[in-house]
Amino acid sequence: MEFYVDSIMGDKIGRSTVFGLPLQQQWSYRVTGENAPTYYLDTDAPLYYYSFCDAWVAIQYKSLPKEKQERLDPMIIGFNVTDMYAADHIKRVLKTFPGVFSGIGEFSIHKEFVSSKISGDVASLTDPALDRIFEFAAEVGLPVLIHNDIDNPFPKPGKPNYITGFQELIKRHPNTIVIWAHLGLGRIIKPIEDMGTLFENMLADPAYKNLYFDLSWDETAKWLDYNDKSLERTAAIIKKYPDRFLFGTDNIAPDKTEKQLRVYHLYDRLWKLVGEEVTSKVSKGNYERLFNEARIKVRAWEKENVK
Ligand SMILES: [Zn+2]
């Protein structure tokens, strides 16, 4: 983690979330023998929730000097989103490592190629276990970073599977700060017809005032900068609601600053269209506002609840 702050963030990146990868793929000798998977698409073996990642992140974070800790926001992620006990895991992590975490996520409900490989129940937007997570997040003041694709990889046009359920979830939890990772897009999850109108309607509707939109991932950049029309539409919406969008990289364990900056530069055409002030809000200001607020609330909750 110190390498990440010193050598990847350096003097180019101000603040960053950090979290483990909650889904571990089983190395099943019966399936691939000596070929150990290092990526979830490597084999057909199932994925499972690996809770230890939260402790690992907390211990790494605690070993950093204060000025480096200040630049990071560790997130709790090692829970099974279909388990009614998930909220209890989050509470246990806060109590075991007070002073560390600022939010929860990024966890997935519907994610292309991933959701169906996880052992046990398929995650669902209507699961009471998810409601318990959202309720507890609101109680503590933890922002929720959620990955939820708008649809499955090979959709029937006009009937996206996972938008309505997502909207209902947000509306059920008006006091939970939610960040929608990658705008619900993916490697092959492309924008639905007139997605701009869908987002504009949600941004204008007070029922979603707790919802923020995350632009991270090179795959998201690919769709938003698909052509001049999509880019101009994206820029117009962001300019209209500059406080509701956040930029991130979604990189996994980057080993060079250039890799981290690459995703930022994929949006260079967008930054140019929205201008300097909006760029600064989306790439820094909105994050600082949300996570500074979260830190204050979570520390206050810990003070009350951790003996
Ligand atoms: Zn994601």
C-alpha cells in the first residue's frame, strides 16, 4: 500500500479509495490441474467471497504514516451480498479496525461473466440482505460503491433486466449515499437506446438525490467516447449536473503511474468539452466532499459504538 501511495499516486494523484478483491476464484485441481487461475475468466471454477481482504487492507493501512493514510479511503468489501449477516460483517470490521474505513464496496450485484460464477445464491437487487447492508450504511454514514450492470451481455432490446430494480433499491434507501460504478456499463454491456435521457431523468428526480455516477474503468470510457454524438451528450449531462459525477480508474494493482493516468487520459476529449472547473469537480472535488463527510460520520459512529 505504501508503494501505491509513493510510486503510483506520487504527486499526480491526490486521493484514492483502496479495497481488496472480494471474489476469489477457487483453484480446483480437478478442473485445471497445475494451471492456477489468476483471473476470474481463466477457468470454469467458482468464485467465493474472501473476507480476509478487509483485514489485510486494514493492517496495511495502519502500517502507513499519518500523512499517507490521509490520502486513502479504505473500503469494506469482504461480505456475501446475499447473506443477511453481511451487515454484521461490516459492523464487525468497523469495530475491529476503528479509524480505518470510509465506505463499503465496490461490490457487485449484477456483473457480466462474474455473477453467475459465484457459489451459492445469485445476487439480487430485491434481496433483504442488500437492504440490511444499505440500512446499516446509512446508519454509519458509509458511502456504498455498487457495481450493477444495466442488463445481461446479450440483451433483448428495450427490456433491460436490472435498471428498474436498481432504481427501486435507491428509492428505498434515501439516506444511503450510493455511487453507481461505471454507470452500469461493462466490457460488452453497452448503453441502452437513449441512455442519456434515462440518466437525465434520474438526475432531475429528487428521489435519486442520494445517487452519484462513477465514470471509472477504461471500458466505460470506451462507451462514452464511442463517437462524437455520445461524447457530446455525456458532456452536456455532466455540465448540467457537475456535482453528481466522479472519476476513478478501476485499475487492479497498477504497477506504474502511467497505467493509472491512462484511464484519466482516455477522457481527455470529455475534459476538454466540460471545461476546467467541471473537470476539477468530477476528478477531485466531488470525491473529497463525499469522503470527507463520510470520514467524519464514520469516526463519530465508531466513537459511539466501539468500546
Ligand atoms: Zn466494477
